[in-house]
Amino acid sequence: MIAQIHIPLLPILIAAPVLGLLFLASLPWVARRTDFLSITREHLRRFAPLYFVVGPSAITYFAVCGTVSAIAAIIFPFAHNNMSRDYVIQHGIFTMFHWIEYASSFLGAYAFAWLIRWVGLSWVWTGISVVSLSVSAAYRTARLDPGPNFSTGPQILLSAEWLDAIPVILGLGIFLLQRTGPNKTVVDNRLPAPSRNDPLDYNP
Amino acid sequence: MKGFVARFYLVTVLAGVLVTELAWAVLISTGHNNQGSSLVTRLLFPVLFLVGTVNHFRSR
């Protein structure tokens, strides 16, 4: 006889987003008050293959693009009345999914190029993350099954759509242009800190 | 205490990242919705992981 386990779903569905938001909201405090950033940087540098091969495309297309698309798919039908819902599903929601994917690709390429520079890894890791993002963007697309059992989600294609990789190249290109532009000379205008023991620094 | 808080946050964030990576790697290498998968998506992450690991240990 199989024992039936009843899991209270409602408290979990309420508690999980609340705990997640509290966690995210407290991150800036933790970053300021503890050595969270330095140990994170050291950890990422030491275990780079674990985080910069699958990580860029997983975070960009699963965590960011997937979450934003899911929230948009939930909100989108509420913004339209029932009469226009079929039209919206046929024409509007796919366009929205594609633009969310393009925006995620651009931001993901830029953010991971910045992260790799921040951690202090070589340009090889930037290349690996761009290949990971580009191929994932080319083979990933949105899936939509309108009907009585409405369902949506990511879909992996059998052949690539390489045009979807353009936002990735743009994100990396803009990051590199910002870093290697002609006006990157940094002038430090700050005065040196006054020494407590130097009487010449006394200036009432 | 602050060291414990920092490590707790690090472990939590990185555990979330690793679970997301695992789910994405399985999805892209096996395909979805019975469409199957292509050779490129099956070999993408193993090849990149090999290149990255070799480069990582050569540069250390």
C-alpha cells in the first residue's frame, strides 16, 4: 500500500517568493557589511569552469528570460478582454516572448562580460561565455500551445536560427567599445587624505 | 558572525546557480517536447567545459 503524502502547497507558494524577495533585498546589506563580494570573487576565480560554461546561458535564458516571460504570460491575458484573447495569443504574445529573449540576450552578454572582467579571468572565458550564449540563443525559442490546456515554455530547435544570436554580439560589442574607447583616461581629482601628524595640513 | 553570514549567502546563491545550470544543461542537450536534439546542442557544453578546464589549469 502506497502511503499518500499531502504537501500543503499554499503556504509553500506564499513563503517561497517572500523568502526569495527577503533574500534579494538583504543582499546589498550583506555585500556592504561582510566580505561576501571578496569571497565570491575568489570562489568564482578558483572554480571558473563550474560557473562560466553553462552559467551564462542558464542564468540568461532560464532564470531571467524564463522568469520574465512567465510573469508576462500570466499578466498578459488579464490586460485584454476575453473577446480579443485568441487574437492576442496568435499575434501578440509571441512577439513579446521574442523581445524578452532579445533583451535577455543583450543584457546577459553584457553582464557576463562585466562579471568575467570583475573576477579577473582571461579573454578566453569571455569567448566561452559568448559561444555558450550565442548557440543557446540560436537553438532556443519560445513554445506556446494555445488551447484548452494552455501551456508555454522554452523549446530547443533541431536547427539553429543564427539571427537570434545578434543581440549577444551587440551586448559584447558595446561592452568592449566602452572598455576600449578613446576617452578611457581616468583622472583622479581627489586630494590626498590629510595626515594627522603633519602640522602643514592644518587649515582652519 | 559576519563571515558565517557571507558564506551562507555565497552557498545559497551558488547552489541556486548550480541547480539552474544543471536544469538548463539537461534541457538543451536532450531537447524538449519530443523534438529530439541536434549534435551541436549535445556537444556544446561538454566541448566548452573541456576547453575551459584545460585553459583554467594551464593558466594557474
